[in-house]
Amino acid sequence: MEVGQMKTADLAYLGDAVIELWVRERLLQKGVCGSGRLNKAALCYVKATAQAAAVTVLLPLLSEEETAIWKRGRNSHCGSVPKSANVAEYRAATGLEVLCGWLRLTGRQARIDEILTAGYLPMEEATEF
């Protein structure tokens, strides 16, 4: 199946794993160790509110095509929204997951690193792990 024809839920499923792996590698590179500390620190990245905050930073850096993919994910039908996020945050986070899944399937790992690094930089500067 062509990547552009895939369902947004499928791309978000993959994108969630892509972001999770990126976060785990990032934390280890920063010297965070111990499963308890790693899990606690990872939550700072992967919760919907953090992903939505990252989107506000990285959105201006996206190409037109990337923005269209993000919007497609953001506008997709969402299931239940977690208590820790509002609907807009959850949709923005879903859009990020869809974008990361799409980038992964189109072989653009370096671009994933670039946008996630830019998006999470303000959070990383404000947080001590």
C-alpha cells in the first residue's frame, strides 16, 4: 500500500513508536539512567500536552507537504481524549504522530530527528532530568 493512502490511525500507530524510540535514545544520550528515571523523563516527552507544545515550536519549520500530513492527522477522528489533555492538544499530538509515521515510512529519519529536536528543545532547556 502506498504511504499516502494509509489510514491516519495506522500512521499514528507507527508514529507513536517512532517518537517513543527517539525519546528513549535521546534520554540515554543525555545520560539519564535507571528505568525509573528513564520512564519518568520519557513521560515529559510523550504525553499529549508535551507533543502539542512541541508542535507549536516545529510547525513553522515544516514544509507544505509535511504541514498537510500533520493537518491530516490532526483532523482525523480521534478516540477518547486523555484526562491530561484537551481536545486541541490531543489532535495536535495525533498529527505529530501521523507525521512521524509518514516520515519514517518515506525514509526520512534525519528529518524526524531534526523536527523532534527542534520541537522539544524548549522543554529540554526548562527541564532537568
